[in-house]
Amino acid sequence: MDYEAKLDQAIDRLHQEGRYRTFIDIERTKGNFPHAVWRKPDGAEQPITVWCGNDYLGMGQHPVVLAAMHEAIDATGAGSGGTRNISGTTVYHKRLEAELADLHGKEAALLFTSAYIANDATLSTLPKLFPGLIIYSDALNHASMIEGVRRNGGAKRIFRHNDVAHLRELMAADDPAAPKLIAFESVYSMDGDFGPIEAICDLADEFGALTYIDEVHAVGMYGARGAGICERDRLMHRLDIINGTLAKAYGVMGGYIAASAKMCDAVRSYAPGFIFSTSLAPALAAGASASVAFLKTAEGAALRAQHQTQAKILKTRLKAMGLPMIDHGSHIVPVIVGDPVHTKKLSDMLLEGYGIYVQPINFPTVPRGTERLRFTPSPVHGPKEMDALVRAMDELWSHCALNRAELAG
């Protein structure tokens, strides 16, 4: 076997399809977000504006967060020193889990190194806790949820995206006595649409199923205290397990689940992804805790309102240009290009010619033919930055000879 040749073939396929992913080496400057510096391969530097970051509210550079992290480093040093079971549980981890449990109105929360791991570890462990469990998973669930459901070895059913009628058909066809769980998201990050939370909860009640929701792209940004769409819609009490991230709106790193004390205790005790992972550094836990606490306040609510305003302004301006944009009312702003080569070309031209960084989104993240540029406006993207983006998109869309009406249809 010529292993080198096989690697070349695999990578060449991505190049030929226009799907090869290039990492952009950027350096953010504290206090200057969304501005950053792009370090080019030849060593040159170019100022850029980041339009695709997930630090939705700029909390990754907020003084409250940075102060908490500095305090924790000065007090404890760098790493946690072990897994949660073996010397890796500190006052910072316990404080963060208490903040998260309070945020979601649950008895407990369980901290993971990422929301990906939280989804994968929890969903792959649940069949051990409930033998014979059937998991009903939305077709557009995140890769981490898909992986967790796939690896658990139990029964699974895939229902069409946001199709409650299809979900009902699948549940009605199964043994009424079998334990069941419905796994879905509140905000789907590529199109920015919302899951039908209340309708799914009604089905769960009818069929005696547990509910598992991923609020990764909603925590910090929706609800009176930033607990997500479930809080906004007053449905948190109807969700059994809530998954969230600390790496997006909260600006730090890590993931978690919030649930009953017994559920968190069982997952903690049985999930290999939790048991055998070194815990988050205390400084990260301290920064995340400070961020969660801050975004529960009136100042946090003001940031959320400003964030939504910026998203609405950008969507309105892009629509006025006739660009094929998807708008489901969330903060996600996807502009559909529909071709991987054109998407990559637009991204490169925005970066090199205008200093605007937005990463191309291609298959398998999105279906073929729906390749896109996905913009994430924030409270710190002001009129100057937005004017520059709109002007660049108008010029480049025409330059690339993309037919707006055809793509929109």
C-alpha cells in the first residue's frame, strides 16, 4: 500500500471540488475586536475585520472576563492538573457549574472541555443508563450530536428537519413501552432557523420521551438572562437536558449540560468522554463563570439587544442589494452562493482586496449547492465596518457575475 499516494488522492479530491479548507492565521488585538491582523504565508501582515467569528458579543475581550482569568492564573497557575475525578476539580469548576445550573433553572450542570464533547459523551452514554433507548434525532443536528447518537449502539430514528408530523409518525410506530429521547437544536447555525421546541415538548409528553436540546448558538444571546431560546419562550422547565457552549457568546471555552442532579450524576459516572478528559484550566472556568454571570445582568440584556439590532441592519441592507440571503429571524446571516469554487473565490477576494474575513462554508457542513458565506455581526461591528462590508459585497457579487435573481430562486 502506497500510503502517501492515498493521502495525496484524498487531499486532491478536496482541491478539485473546491472544498479544501485553508486556515487563516489571524491575531486578535485586545480591545480592538472585530479588527485583527492577518499574517500571510509570506510573513506580511494585513489589517482585517473579522465577520465570521463566534465570539458573538465580544465577551472574549471583556474586562470582567479578563480580570477573572488573571485572578485565577495568579491564584492557581495554568492547568487543572488532572481529570475531574483525579485532582482536576477546583472551586472555579464548581462555581461555573452552579452558575450554569442557575442560568437554566436546573438542579445541576456538568462541565466538559467543549460542547462537542458534551453532546458526544452524553448522547453516547444515555443508552447505558436507559437500556433499549430509542433516540429521535433531527436530520440537521450538529455533527457532535450525530456522532454521539451513532456511537451509542442503540436504536435511532432520523426525522426530517423540523418536521413534527414526521417525528410523530416515527414515534407512533415504535413500542410504547420503550424509553425514548428526542434530540434537536434551538437555533440551527447554518440557516439560522429555530427548532419547534414547544411542539416537540408536546410530543415528548404524549409519548413519554425525554428531551435533549442543543442551545449552543442561543445561550448568552436570547432570553432575559441569556439562557437561550427555551428561556425566551418560557419552556426551560420542559427540557430534560440542555446543552450549551462557553466558547461562543460567552467568549471563552468549554461546554456543558444542565439537567436534574440525578441525570448529571449518572452522566458524570458513566461517560468516558467526561471521566477520562483533563478538566478545563481553572482560568478558563473562572472567565466563563464571570461571563455567564455578567450576561445575566441588565448590561448583558443591553448587549443582546444591540446584537440583534446589528443583525437586523445587516440583513436589511443585504436584502436591499438583492443578495440571496436566508432570514429566519435569528442573528445568523447566511448569503447563498451555491458553488464551492465561487464561494472560495469570494472569500479570498474579500480578504485580500478589502481586508474582510469571512470563511467559506461548503459541503459537508452544508448540502451541495447551498455553499455560502456566513456572516456573524456583533455589537462591535459599527456603521463603518458594515458600510465597508456592504460595499465590498456589492462590487464583488457583480465582479463574479453571480446572478442574484437565479440564486435567490
